[in-house]
Amino acid sequence: MTWVDGLNAAIAYIEDHLTEEIDCGELARIAGCSFYHYQRMFAYMAGVSLGEYIRRRRMSRAAVDLLAGEKVVDAALKYGYQSPTAFNRAFHAVHGIAPSAVRDRGASVKSYSPLRFAITIKGAEEMEYRIEKRAAFRVVGVSTAIDRDMEKNFQILPQFWGKAAMDGTVERLSGMMDGQPIGLLGICACADDAEWRYYIAVASSKTEADLEAYTVPAATWAIFPGSGAHQSIQELERRVLTEWLPGSGYAYGNAPDVEVYLNPDPENAKYEVWIPVVKKD
């Protein structure tokens, strides 16, 4: 099964389970990577988060059911909403009307069709990268729990970085670096079988009571350099996952994603994006 075949097989699984709880572990297994990495690829390729896509598909199907005469309370339960209020809110967010108004004269609803992924050949804009195999390395810093719904992390992580900058943690960590890679690190430790955590850290052998230690496992990394404002790193990550990875001959490896900030200027940062990879057979 190719990389794109795996993504499309995961879409088929979602379609078959819209009226059931969707097993995140099964989605990741079908796609051939961790659930965290699957969500990242999905959002960059689809232009919408996985959670929002599933909501749109469920509400599209719910609208069809309501038009066919199904009761609102039955449709709510069918698509996993124990509270009619929550169902009404989700339905209104997608269609702009309450579910009870679907059959009113002049009412209209929206339809979101199932996605299908395909590789599209784009312009030959170069991407600089290198492949490095590294032993495990120790980091120290601070961490926060992150949610398995990636949408929620769009609020969690900026606040976490802002607090670390304001309370002096970033400056303090910068003085503790004594290992490789040199730079301030943002590490997403998101194994399927463990709590997801995000670390702001540096490679260091030092120990301080109020800082956490974490070991980044040995891995092979595809490393992409970049520069620019904060948003530019997200654009680089999007290009890595949508342009480089599909035709690279590599697949996602079982290790954290790492962002290496080589200077602290938020408006003109120099950074590297580290993606764990394994060579495909």
C-alpha cells in the first residue's frame, strides 16, 4: 500500500464509522504512522483539521437523515451527541440553521463530500534538507500536556511559549545548553500509547530541581532549514509533509517531531524542522 493509499483507506474507515466512535489507533494503523503524525498530515493536505472534517461529514449525513424525516433527537444520538444542545450547536456551525429548521420552506443545507487524496505535481521549487542518523540525546526544560484533538493545541502552545518567554524560562534554558543540537527546542512527544506532551527545552547534561529531563530517542532525521517570522515554520512543515514526504522514499518514523530555533528573534528566526523518518522497503 502506498502512502496516499493509506490516507484514502483511513478516509474509507471514517466513512464506515461516522455513526460510531472512531478508533484513533486504527486510523493511525491504516495510515501507517502515529495518530499525531496522521493528524498533522491530514490537516496540511486537507486544509482542515481531522476533527472538523469528521464533524462536517457527520453533519452532512445528519442533514440528509433529517430531510428524510428522522427526528432531531434520534439524529443527535445516531451521530454520537448525548446532548441535543451540543448537536444543535454542531449542526448550526456547519449549516447555519438549527436542525429543527431543515424541513422549513426555503431552508438550505450544505454538503461536504468525502475526501480523496491524490499526489499533485507542483512547480519545481527546491527544498534544502539533509538526512542524519543520531543517537538518543537528553534535554531539560518545561513541558505541558497537549490534547489529542490538534485544534485545541492551537490555543495551548502559543500560551505555553508566551509564558515561558515572560517568566524567564527561555532565557534561563538558553544558558544551559551544552549538547547537540544547539538551539532552543520545541519537542512534540506524542506516542500513541502515552500522554502527549510538548517540551520547550535544550540539549543539556545539567539538572535543576524545577526542570524536567527527557530523552529524545535515537532516530534517523530529515532536517529542513528555514528562516522568517513564526508563521514561516508552519509553511515549511506543510511543504515537508505535502511535497517532500510523499515522493521521498521515506515514511514517518516512531520518534517526536523537533523544532530547533537557532536564534530567538520571533520576526526573523532561523530554525530547523526535524522529522523522524524510516526508509521504505
